[in-house]
Amino acid sequence: MALSGVEIFKLLPKTNCKKCGFPTCLAFAMALAQGKTELAKCPDVSEESKRVLGEASAPPIRTFFLGTSEKAVKLGGETVLFRHDKKFFNPCVYAVNVKDTLSNDELNEKIEEVLTSEIDRVGQKLRVDAISIEFASGNSSQYESAVKLISQKAPDTAIILNCKDPSAAEVAVRTIADKKPLLYCANEGNTGAMTNIAKTHKIPLGVYAKGLSELSVLTEKIKGMGVEDLVIDSGAEKAKDMLELNTQIRRSALKKNFKPLGYPIINFVLREDPIFETCVAGIAAAKYASIIVLSSIEKWKNLALFTLRQNIYTDPQVPMQVEQKIYKIGEPTVNSPLLITTNFSLTYFMVSGEVENSKVPAYLAVMDCEGLSVLTAWAAGKFTAGKIVQFIKDSGVENQISHRELIIPGQVAILSGAIEDKLEGWKITVGPREANGIPTFLKSRPA
Ligand code: SF4
């Protein structure tokens, strides 16, 4: 069970030395109880206290990586039930399941689908993150060949070894242990053997049991055998059961600090009907799955699921934003026009897209307004004449262009006079009110 702030305080050195960044040990204890700091910030805590507090202050849902490449994905680590309470941290992983009974050509086709699944959406790269390789052949050499082929052709993609047979699993794990695959899964019948494989090769282990009581017993047993990076599967098959059990798992972990269920969740949502499968995957994404295994990854399905995931895992308190800088669109020269806008992602992508459509190479000065759109930033005092002038001066754009003309959004036409007064030698031109007017505006200007 979680310890209260006062209980934690009793175990601290009580010297109020401030090395942890808090004014007193009590303040540190209170923050630790609320999960707002880490025990490691106190350098003087005793070994005995560390032992007692370590368990109590561990994150309620275990956090670890699947895979080892730059595309490795972080699982778990969530701290709230509802995104509006704070934010969700680690986006769920979409994986596609492939059977080792497929021919090499068919496997290559699947791999290609995964490798070309990446899309860029409002500045983020979104992709299918993992391949689940199912031991369907019953032949461990065939399984090993499929695992080898996939890991060679998709070296950076995380792998789930979907295999309940310990001898086939052992062979496959040995082949790619350095890639830190997830071994799925240990169940009531194979716990000892699968746990030993995961322990020997230091890889995460999926745990399957029908129902939460059985699952809790199994995770405790496996933890006792020395494997703690676990992913849990409640055995839910129907969407309704998956929703209920996923919610119970998250509630138990966060509200009751129930450690046996404090692990990332995996859901296999395989369905014959791709539309039905997409719906069920959407439920899993919305309600707490960390890994969602699909039977197919058509582009249309990916788009729907990626968009949903992106929306769920963005921080509701922070608008999406792009970096403040001078962006080049096309291949601008010293005579190319200079436009300015704010750094709200959607504003940037709309404006830059329309400048691109105009086929007129240009510079786009994107100013940090904490992710607010033009009108909102202006109303909030973040896109003012003074701040625009300062940004233009600091940006160094004056060295990139030979003219001194700045095109401002039509929505803030009111600022033109004030900017011109403050920005000596510059001409301020009022551009269109809406981004879709940019192509006509740019093309109608003298070359
Ligand atoms: S570093 Fe440790 S001993 Fe010092 S104030 Fe913080 S909690 Fe107390």
C-alpha cells in the first residue's frame, strides 16, 4: 500500500538540508507521497529507508522499453485515469500479428507494410511500432526462420514473440535477445519455463490469465521468480469485457496502488472484419491498452488509429506547437517575401501549406506564442507589435533577405502601424485574413 506523507517523513533523515530542492524533509515527503518527486533526489536517505520507501514510491504502473533501437517504445508509466486530470505519457503501441506459416514473400510484404506505415501528422511521426510473430506452424525451426527474417528486414522495429511453447520460444529469443523483444506469453501451464527464458535473456514477459484474480496471482509468482518487466493480458475477448477489465486494472493500479496489476496492458483485438477490428482497437486505445495487436494494417485503418492515439496522448494543457524560427519554404532567395505567424501547430501547417501551394518560395517567421493561434495570441498579449519587432530583430532574418518588408496576418492588421513605427526602415504589409487566401496574395505580387 502507498505510504502517507507523514509515514514517509518518519523514514527521512530530518535534517532539512534542502539538497533535494525542497525547503524541508516534510515538504519533500509530501511531494513524494503525491508522486511529484523521486526518492533518489534525497542523497542522505538510509539503505533501510530506501528499501521500505523504494517499493512504496515506485510508479504505480511499471515503465520499461520494448525494443532497443531509436524506434524503441516506452510502455506503462501512466499516473492518471483521465487525460484531463493531467496527461497520458506513453502512447500505446500498435503491432501487427503475422504467422510464421506465411511464405517468405508474404512475410516480406507484411514487413514492407510496417516499414511504410509511417505518416507525418501535425509535425509528429506516427507509425506501426511493432510486429507480433505468431508461432502457428508448430515447428520451431520454421518459427526461428520467420523471426530471423523479420528482425533482419525490419531491424529497428520492436518485436513481440507470440509463442506459448517454451522450446520454440527459447530458440527464437536466443536469435534476437539483443533486440529486447517481448516474450508473449507466460500462462498457468508454462510459467516456470517462460519466466526462466525471460530472466536469462533479460527481456520483458507477457502474462496471460483468464480473469484478474488469476492474473494477479501469476504476476506475483513471476515477480517472485525475478522478472518484473511484465505486460498483462486479462484474457478478455469481447470488446465489453476488454473495456471493463482494462478499466479495473488501471483503477486497481492507480487508486489502490495494487502492485500485482501495476503493469502495462496488452490487448489482442484480432477480428475477421477489419472495420470491427478498428473499432475494438479504438476502445483499447481509449481505455488503457499499452500494446494493441492487430491482424492487418491497411492505410485507412492506420490513419484512424494513429489520429485517435495522437489525440489521446497529447497534453491537454499544452497546445501543440512548432519551434520558433525562420522556416524556408521552397528555395527562397534574398528577394523572397517574408511572412510571419504564430507557432500553434495547426496555424503553422495551414500557413506553410498554403505558401507551398502558391509555389512562391518564401521565408516564414514562426514566433513562439506558447502554441496559440494568431488571434488568441494577439488577444493574450503574446503577438504584439513590440514582441514581433523584438523577434524579427533577434531572429537574424535581416541577414537572409535584402528587402525590408514583413507580411503580417490580416487578422492583426491593426498592428501594422505600431510595428512600422518600432521597426525602423521596414514596410509592413497586411496579408490575407485566412490562410487559404495566401496563394492568390503571393502570386499577385510583383516578382
Ligand atoms: S535532501 Fe533529504 S535530508 Fe535533505 S531536506 Fe531533502 S529529504 Fe531532507
